[in-house]
Amino acid sequence: MRKVKIHITLKEGVLDPQGKAVHNSLQSLEYNNVQDVRVGKYMEVMVEDSDNLEAEIDRMCDQLLANPVIENYSYTIEEAG
């Protein structure tokens, strides 16, 4: 069994209204050193080990978990404890 940790972020140049709202809230709380905030997604997926695990994860991300037009993704694969 493997644990796949997937990080999904908006591509550069894509507007991030949620990140802007968080940034504005931090500024109102006087965290003035915060220059920008980008909000993304994080997922953990438990999968059985296979010979083509990375290709399967790429397909999962491309077909469902991320929108490849506006989002980038990266992942790490770990042994499940």
C-alpha cells in the first residue's frame, strides 16, 4: 500500500480570488509582511502498489483531481505505515 500526497496549485497568471481574500484578511490582521497568497489543494490518496503507479496517478490528476488548463500538480509517493 502506498500513500500519494498530491499538491494542486493554480498556474502563474491565473487569478486567485480566494488567495486574494486570504491576503486581504491577513493584512487586516496587521500581518503586513505578507506580500501574496495563493490557495491550492492537498490530497492524500491510498493506493495499491503497481508497476505503472506514476502513470495512473498522472491520469487521475489529469482526468479528475486537477484542471490541467489552469492548475499544476505535483505528488510524492510514500510507503503507507
